[in-house]
Amino acid sequence: MFFYIIKRILATIPVMVIVALFVFLMLRLSPGDPAAVIAGDYATTEDVERIREQLGLNEPIPVQMYKWIAQLARGDLGTAIFSKLPVTTLIGQRLEPTLLLALCTIIFTVLVAVPLGTIAAYKAGSWIDRFVMLFSVAGFSVPIFVLGYMLIYVLSMQLKILPVQGYKSPFEYGLWEFLRHMILPVITLSVIYIALIARMTRATVQEVLQEDYVRTARAKGQSEFKVLMFHALRNAAVPIVTVIGLGIALMIGGVVVTESVYNIPGLGRLVLDAVLARDYPVIQGLILFFSFIYILINLLIDLSYTLLDPRIRY
Amino acid sequence: MSDTVLEIKGLTVRLPEGADREFAIEDVSLTVGKGEIVCIVGESGSGKSVTAFTVMGLIPKKDLVPVAGQILLQGDDLLKKSDRQMRKLRGEKMAMVFQEPMTALNPVVKVGDQIGELLEIHTNMSRAARKTRVIEVMKDVSLPDPEKMYNSFPHQLSGGQRQRIMIAMALALEPGLLIADEPTTALDVTTQAEVLELIKDIQRRHGMGVMFITHDFGVVADIATRVIVMQHGKVVEQGTRDQILTDPQHPYTKMLIGSVPSLTPPDRPEPKAAEVALEAHKLNKVYGTSGFFSKGRVVHAAQDVELVVHRGETLGVVGESGSGKSTVARCIVRLIDPTGGDITINGANIATMTEREMRPYRQQIQIVFQDPYRSLNPRRTVGQSIVEGPMNFGLGAAEAQVRAEDLMRIVGLAPEALDRFPHQFSGGQRQRVCIARALAMEPKVLIADEAVSALDVSVQAQVLRLLHDVRERYDLAMLFITHDLRVAAQICDRIMVMQHGVVVEQGRTADVYANPNHPYTKSLLAAAPGRDMDFARLA
């Protein structure tokens, strides 16, 4: 187990190197002069020259690559072109809202989706099951931004129960204000994951309910509720957790849209701003950062299997 | 009457519409007395399991509806109980042991806790008291080191140990009625003998009534006080063990008992000197790898196996699960790659051939698998499955069709049935199709890997006869893999006994059965259920 963790952590290094090279080449291999692209249509020759100098683009490619890797190895993701701040600082500033948004979304999703899917599986074929499946299809089909604006229109503008947009840090404004501002973004972002995880939970639990040990539990006189919780759900956990993990990894795209709709100053907004401003160092830094998170989540999922299923040992 | 634990009167359970018959069981009446082991015997579809599950209240209510009769458990009618009352009775007054110990236990919960769960549901014992009681019942079913095993997970235990856990679970609250649904069918014969002994022993000590569902007359002979024979959902005959086994009245009972293969090998003519069809020399298969950081577990599934099969001869490979008998079969067909050794067929060593080199030889070795329900592609007609192989080797569609029709006749099926899909056949018919499929390749060697183990005893006898006939007809060399000593006695000219990947004994079948040399062979023969009875002669 211990060796497995070490092995997996060591294995992230080559993956990160490949991602870094890819990010490096992405800028250099894009058609045209990257400095001119970054400077934009109205830039003067001096502007382009200045950017080229600043990014070190006037040096030979191998030298650039060496510098880039060396810089990364020191934990330095470079400096933003416009704000002139280190990319790590920018990411650090924007981390909190995104992290809290993602965390609330995951908790909300799991609390809603797993019971829904379990009930649907238990009552397969009933109206509850059909409702859950209908919701699931709808949840998959509605684009995040449409849902977001619909929720804002109904709950914030017409009924005026929730704020339209913005972010209040719980550390400054307290938990209540934070939650009030979080409700709509969390619902918006979680709908698709609830749809996905409820479906997956339904399928898995339905399968597990056919297993012999569920029959054994019933033969012991166990109540249906405990059969579901103690026997079925525990055995369905591995596939469900896998999907939850994948959901977290896929959440990055949803975060960009949600943060834009609700004007939350998080990493998603940073991505959007950096792309619009063609701030390449920031984009590069964010890609690397998200890749790292992705790898980390995968490792955590794999390790969680050993807790959920005693047959899995690394 | 106070000695009657369970009395079923005129029980009828309806099947859902569209089933092959109206009732799963019809007008079933039987009793189980205190201190009695009542065996319900029948083939698949006889309704024996439905009877047991109806008593437990574990049948799917939507599909199976009891429409008439009474089930009296110590005088109380179970069919009148609410779900809640039934839950209270299950585990406390009646308990059940299932067929598959591999799947009947929850894989992610410690076995001790799974036994303890029963006490948690039905009693208000403290956690510590529960644990004490659990360890007590684990001792009662002779599990080694219960304190340690309490914390084991099911996958860490053997099949026999798991079945003991199931029995301990059933015993924990000392119920008056124990229902055992084929509890030893999935176990190896030596384990089966131990578990049967255990069930007899606890039944004697606790004085409970046992309803024991089985298809195996050997087991019946070993364990039953009384026997109830079921066919197509009805009780056709009941009586004491001796009545049923020695003087069966109903033709179905006679047929069932007559179909049980004898443990005594028939007299066989001395085999003629025939050419060698298949030879394996120093065949080895090692599973497992050593990791980079950790030392891997290495299993020698087959170790220096030597075998020779001549044309027109059947060599039996017998052994328990994990003995390596299937590994040997799969290596020879090259479904898995042997780690070392030679496999010679027609003078060519196929053990180390690449897939491309191997291809022409595939035609010469064919295999029939255990489970006819899973070895045919459900989305293709059986005709398509049969002609696929020969056509891959260049036979024209028309000739392949003719060959398939001929083979259907040979295996005893109508050639018109070639257009049907596997689900339209019974298990025995499917196995015939599988044999036809293998024969379509015109092989020299036919491997039967537990080919009759999944079949009912009457069907088993027919398929064995068919295998024997096709062997004669095509002068095949047959390698017959089985765990069933009765079957092996009847069909094999020579047998080899395997244990832990090693061949411990081989010789002519009659010699090995009459004078087993190796202690393992002796223990296998001693464990065969109903060994004292020669059923075929009785009927």
C-alpha cells in the first residue's frame, strides 16, 4: 500500500513532464508569431518586440524549453503579461471561491444523487423511478448557462429570494452570506452531475440487489432499509465513487461557465479572462495546475477503493 | 403433532403469465418433523427451490403468487403474516443456507459481523455479548481459530469455510427449521462430505427440523431421513430414505435413481494399440508475477504434467477445484499459453507456436465447456454458431450447411432447429449443440471440460452416451475433465488424478477405482456421496 502510493506519486512526474512539454509546444507550434498573436491586432512593432523579449521567444527553442522546465522545477509558473504578477500568485488568489464552489457542488450532488438513484433502483419501474430517469435525461440536456440564467430570472429577479450574483467569502462575511450566494451556482453546476450519478447509482444498485448476499440479508430478517444501506449501497460504492471522481475532473469546464454567469472571481473566471486577453503564461499555468489536480483526484479515487472494497489491495 | 416443525398443505404458487406452465408448484403437501432431515429431490424446474423460498417468504411477490394452501410453521400460517412479521420469523424461527457460498456472503463486510447482524436484528444483546455468541457459533461449526476469523472477509476463506459461516449464521438463534438449498452442490467432494457431516451433526445436537433441497441422490443416501420427489411442480412420491432408494414406486423416481452413474467402472475391453493423438510432456503453467516493489504470489497451476491420449480413447482428468485440471485443458487447446513443456499433436509441438502458426492446428482440437447457457452466442442462431468454424477454414456455405444438418441428426436434434436461437433450447439440447459445433471442425481431439456437470442427472446420462457414441464414430481422442467420480467411472478408459497442479496418480479407470494408491485418490473416493449405494442396480 505504502509502496503503491509512492509508486503512483513518482508516476505523476513523467505525466506532468509530458503535459508541460505539450503546453510549451502549444504556444510555439501555433501558426504565426506567438508574440504578434499575444500583442493583438493593434500592436506596434515595438510592442511585439517587447513581448517577444519578455517571453524569451527570441532564443532558440531548445534553450526556451530548458528554461521553461527549469522554471517549472522551481515551482514557478511564470509571470502574467498584463497584471505582471506571478501566475502562482494569481492562482492562489482565485483558488478559494472555486474550491468552495466545487466542494459544495460535490457534497450537494452526492447528497441528492445517491439517494435518488438508490430509491429509483429499489422501486424500479415505479413512477419514482420514471421521474428520476426523466430528470436525468433533462439534466443531461440543459446547457449550464441556460439553466443558470433561468434560475437567476425566477429565483433572484422575480421572487427576489436569492442574490443575483457575486461571491462572499465565508471568512469575511460569515457562513450565511456565503451560502446565500452559493445556492444558485451550486444548483446550476450540480444538475448535470446529479443526473449522471443518479443514473449510475440506479444501475449499480439495481445490479447489486440481484446478488445472492442481498437474499441472504433478507433471509436473516433484515429490514429493507438496512438491506439497501448496509448491503446494497456498500457494494455499489466502487463504481459510484469512480463516477463521482470523473465528475469532479470534468467539473473544470462547468466551473468556467458557472463562474462567468454568477460573476464569481474564481479560477474559472481567470481561465476565461486569460483566454480573452491571450495571456499565455497564465493559460499555461492553469493547464498545468488543472492537470495536476486531475492526477491527484485519480490517485485519491484509486486509494479510496481499498477502503470501500477489502478485496482490492495494492 | 407437536413434533411437526413445518407442515405445508396443498400449496400452489402461480407463475407469471407467459411462463411455460401455469403453476410453479401445485398442491404440494409435506411435513418436516423435529429431528428430521427431509430431502426434496428433483431436477431443474421441479419446483423444489420455489417451495423452499415460499416458506421463507423470499419469492419475488410480483412474479410468484401463492394462490392456495397453507404453510404452518409450528402451527402458525406463514401465508397470513405481514412482511414485518415474516422478517421477525426469518432468522429467528427459520433459517436458510444457500447453494453458492461464494456469493451468498457480502464481500465487503467481515464475516463475524455478518453473523452478528442476525443478533443485532433480532435481539438487544450488547456488542460484546454479540461477539461472544458469534464466536461460540463459529466454534460450533468447527471453524478454526474463530477469534481471528471473525475479522476475515469472505474472499479470504475457502468455499467450505464460507458455507460453515452460512451455517453458523443459520444456527445463531437456534431456529426450529433449517432450510438448506443445495448447500453442498458448489463444493468439492471432500468438502461436501465434511459439510454434510456437519449438518447431520448440528441437526442431531440441536434437534431442529431440516428441509434439504438437492438434485443429488448420493447426497440423499448420505443424509436423508425421509425423501420427497418432485417433478414439474408436483410431489410425485414420498417416503423414508430406504423406501425411496431401494423400492421406488413412481416411474420418474425410478428413472432418476437409474440415471445416477455407478461408482463402479464397467468392464472395458483392453484398448487396442492405436496411434497417439495427443501428448503432453512436462507441461507447466505458472500464474502470478513478481512486482517491482513487492514479491508477487506465484501459483503453479500445472506442474510437469505428462499425458498421452490415443485415438478412440477417453482419458479422464479428475480433481477438485484448484487442482489444475481445467488449466491443463486450456493449455492444450492453447486458450492460455503454457509456461513450459511440449504439447504434441500429429507430431507437431504446439506449445510454443505463435497464434499464426497455431491456426491450422486449432481445427484438430476442439473443446466443449461446462456451461451450455453461456458458451453459445445468444444473438446468433445455433446454425450460424456451428458453421462459423468450418467456414473459417475454407468450407463453402452450402457444404457447411449440409455438415451442420448431418451433425444435428447425429447429436439427436432436428436439422430444422438450426435456425433457432440458443434460448429456445433446454440445457441438455444446448450441450448437444455445443458438441455438434465442436464436431463440425472434424477434430482429432475432443476436450470436454466439465461438459456434463451443469446438467440434470437424466440429461447427463444422455449426453454421456452421446459423447461415447461420437467418440466411437469419429475415432476421437477424448480428454474428459471432471470433478465427478461417478461420471468419470462410466466414461473414461484411463484416468489421472490431479491435486494442486500435480498428477498424483494415473492408470486404467477400473484399476484406480479398485486399488487407489495415492492417499488423495483414496480420500476422493471415500468422500463420494452415497458411495455405499449402487443406484443403477437398485432401480
